[in-house]
Amino acid sequence: MNKYTKWGIIAVIGVILSALAYNAFAPHENKDMAKDDKSAAKGKQSKTINVRAVVLSEQSLSDGIFVSGSLIPDEEVNLSFETSGKITNIYFREGANVSQGQLLAKINDAPLQAELRKKQAQLKLMQDRLYRAKALLEKEAVSKEAFQEAEANLSALKAEIDGVKAQIAQTELRAPFSGIIGLRKVSTGAYATTATEVATLTKIAPLKVEFSVPERYAGTLPPGTELTFTAEGDLTPRHASVYASDSHVDTDTRTYTVRALYANSDRKLMPGRYVNVNLTTRKYDRTIAVPSEAIVSEMGVDKVFPCRNGKAEAVEISKGLRTDAQVQVLRGLSVGDTVIISGTMQLRNGQGVVVNVVKNNTAHK
């Protein structure tokens, strides 16, 4: 036997010994143990567990929004004169209520008053001339053209008088609406131009409640929608009604601006205050809903476990409106179903359960 043959025999013997060792020490499935494991799993699945559940009934659901907003005046304007001149009088008291049309301040109008008196004196003369021309025309002592000229001169003078009166009116600052006038920014004797701000006039009854809602609510708040709000530092709930919405969604904030009217008849609230707004956007009557903890989502499928004949039965559902504690069910359940709301992660289809029914659909784990 040569050297190579000897080493070949040794290698074959080593392979045979390794195979025998692996077969001796490798783990083998114990048929009895496997049978016991399957029985245990089956027993675990059939084990009855205690759960809580609700009985579904028809109810009303509403989708509410809680947002912040501000109070803004119904009307507000910075008061200024229509012409330039020296301020001769200021007739208002700062912070006082003023009425529409009330005289607030006056610019020197002496030259215009003199011009008005002059033209009013000429008016009498022109009227007499027209009267005489008409009498002479009836007697054919004057031409028709002379009468028409006298008539035109009188009309022109009246127009000039109206023009002077309009200029005098521009020297008077009057309240365009009733409201509260703020702090004055000028004094008597100051020279005012059309850019000079005299004071701010604000109408505070009613007040406007302005707030923004997420873009998904755009178009869902028609005029007449009721809301409640509370002012910062005042927890008294007050009621307002939506009267207008913006014409588009703000592309920067992705929000939609809405305004409501509050009567503010007691005038206790002032513009500029911060408010918390609570309103209902959608309401569903005679619908069914389940507590949110009753729903199990797996692979994009929503399901619940009604209890039927003492066993949990997995049912796929379609969801609708979601509130703080409940979810509207559009498809998959019916009034009278008993839906499990606890231990849902442990349940399997066909699992035996002992049900403890709670009285309301807002129960939490």
C-alpha cells in the first residue's frame, strides 16, 4: 500500500465517523411533544376570556372644531378732513359715544362763508331780473333770448352757491356711523391736511368673531351656522352666528377664514380680544358608532369583534365621522349588535368570551 492510498482510506473513515456523530447528537422531533404542543395551542385558542362590550343603538354624532380667533369691530375708520386748513374747533370727548352725522371737528371756513354770502346776495338780484324779463316777455317788450339768458344766469348762480356749500361741508368732520371715538391725535389750532388723522371711530355693537379653520372644512360652514366662544379671562359662553366666509383657502397656512356676528348688546367686549371658538361643522342623526378602542386595524383593514353566540366574530367595517371617543360605522354593523371594547388585541375569530355589557358607548378602557 503506497502513501496516497493510506491517506485516502483515513479520509473515508473520517467522513463516516462525522456522519455517525451528527446523527447521534442532532435534535430529533419528539412526536409526543409535538402532539402536546398542538393540543396546548388549540386549548389556548379555545380559552374563554372576560371582556367588556357595548350594545349599539342609534344616536346623534357631531363633528366639532375648537379654534382660536379674535374680535374685530363691525366698522372702524381713521377720521380725517376732506380738505386742508387750520383746525378751529374739536367737539368730541375722547372715548365717548358719538352718533352718525355728529359734528366732531371744524376747519377754518371764513373765506368760504364770505363767498357764500356774496353769492346769496347776487341770488336776489338774479331772481328779480328773471321776474322782470318774464313779465316783459308776456307783453312782447323783450326778446325770448333775453329771457332765456336771465334764466341761465340764475341757474348758474345757484350752482355756484351749491359748490361753495359743498366746500364748507368739507371743512366739517362728521361721524360716518355711530360708535366710540378713540383718542384724538390733533389739537385746536393745528394745520390739518387730508392725510392728517384726527381720531379713530369704532363700532362695537355688533362685533365680528374672526377665526380660521382647516381647509377640509371649507364650504361646510354656511351663513347661519351657530357657534359659541369665550373671551380670554372670561369663561362666560357667548353665542354668535356665521355670516360670511372667505372666497378661497390661504395657500400659505392651508386654512379658511370665517366671520361670525355677536350682538354685544351689553358692550362688555372690545375689539382685539382673543377668543376660543367652539362650533359644530357636521351633524348626523340616527347613526351608529363604536368607541375608538373597539377598532383593530390590520394591513389597512378596520375590523371590530361583535359577540355572537358567546364567541368573538371579526367583522370588517367602513368608518365615517371620528370624534374624541367614538367612530361612526357606515357598514358592517347593525343596531343591537354587542361590540367588544376591551382585550381586542388578544381576540381571535371564534374566540370564546364572557361579556360584561357597559351602559354607554363612551366607555374607555
